[in-house]
Amino acid sequence: MKLSVCVSTYNQEKYIKSCLESIDNQNINIPFDIIVGVDKSSDNTLKIVYEYQKISKNKVVIVTSDEQVGASENYLRIHKRACGEFVSHIDGDDLMLPGKLSQQVKILENSPHLSAVWHNMILFSDTGEVLNPVYASVWDGEITLKDFIRVGFVAAHSSIMYRKKCRNKYSYNYPVPDYAIFLDLLNQGNGYVINESLGMYRHNITGGTINTGLETFKANVYRALYDFALTKKNGVIRKEIFCFALLNLLADLKSRRKIDNKLLRLLTRNASFIEINLLIDSYRKMIRTSVRKA
């Protein structure tokens, strides 16, 4: 199988059929399967997915259980099941736009050194109102692990397609493992961000990262980066991690007058890697990224 598309969903009876239709409507000349993880829902989400399985033009595999497993485990279990050379992910309330899958597959096929491809997305509301035509994009073109550590984010997780062989970890102790997954993938090869909106990211109360809350999301980032730093002996990467930690600590002190304990541990563990020129360069890159996100 060349491609697997993973869909994670929970209590999304209003959205899941539209999501699956947007996948089926992709114009791509390779066979692919759709793996839908339905966390134990209290609405008709599972019933709708079973009904769609009967009419889909692609093979639909349904992964569910009698007990609720949570968003993170639901995500991880469907990606474990994926058997495609390339794996795409989308949340059950988001949508794919025409050309998404074909563009990402083409880039991965033509660039074997890349581990993952992201793209811009359109942020929209339940009423269909466009809230932001270019959501969550902080980078254009090729991105390295060092770049990612500096900017702290790339794009929405519903935009990712990655090379299966570059994914060697399927267990994370984070409520939202997006950042840790991006770290692991970029540790295997560079990534690429397509400067085009190829999906629609819904802003609603059942969303993932966007609704997790800034404090929780940042805590996940600091914890994931701390754990990642423990595995790295590379001095260059440790320097980047130190710069990220110091700049974010200063930003937290300025905005919240408080320090995250995990961030402080991250900083002290990598303090020997301080380099002023790198710190200044990282600060400038962070400012440029912040301006672009705004």
C-alpha cells in the first residue's frame, strides 16, 4: 500500500461524513486505505462511519473499543495500524481540499531525504465562516530539526503526511503529542511546508491543539523537548534547545510573571551550551515567526 490516511474522531457526528467525503474526493492515481479511529462516542459517530464504510470507493478500516481511550491513544493506535509507505493524518472535524494528497505524495516521492510534509490550512467556524485563510503556518519550504526547535511550531497536525519508515515511536505520555511527534520525525530527516492552503481546520469546542489552552500546550512542548534533550548528545542541537528554553523563559517572565518547572529544568540541563551569537540569531528568528503568525 502506497498511502494510508488516518482519521481520529470522537463525538463528531456533525462533521465526520464531510471529512471522509473530502478524503474520497481526492484526485490521486494511487490506491490508499482510510483508517478511522473512533474513540467511544456518546453520539452517532460510529454508526455514521460504519454506514460510510459501505459506500466509500476506498477501503475503510474502523478501529474502536468498548471503553474510551482518550484522544492521544486513539490517534496512536490508528497510526500503528497504518501500513502505507506514506501516512496522512486528519482530525474528524477537518476537511481536505483538492490536490492535497497528490501534492504531498509527489514531494515525498521526489525528495527521499524528507521525513514529512505539511501545508497551510484555512481556519473556519461551524457556520462556514473563514476565520483565517492561512492558519498555523510559520514556515515556507524545507525545515530542519534545528529550525523547528527555534520556531517551536510548524503547522496544524491535520496537514501532515509523513514517511512511515521515519516513524519509530508510537507511545507518548503527553495529552497532546503533536510536538513530540514532529521532533521525532525531523530527527529522521528534514520536513517541508507547502505554502498553499490544502485543508480546512475547524475551530470548535471538540478540537485538539487549538482548544487545549496555551498553558497546557506550552507545558506539553517543554516536557517533550526536555525528554528529547535527554536523548541528544549532539552539541549543536543542545545549543538550539538551550536558546529555545532561555527565550521562552524570558517571555514567560514578561507575560505571566511565572516560570514553568519543566522549562527551568530544560534550561539548567543545557546551560553549558550557551552561545550568545546563536541566542541573538534565535531571538531574531522568533520575532520574524511571531510577526508572520500575527
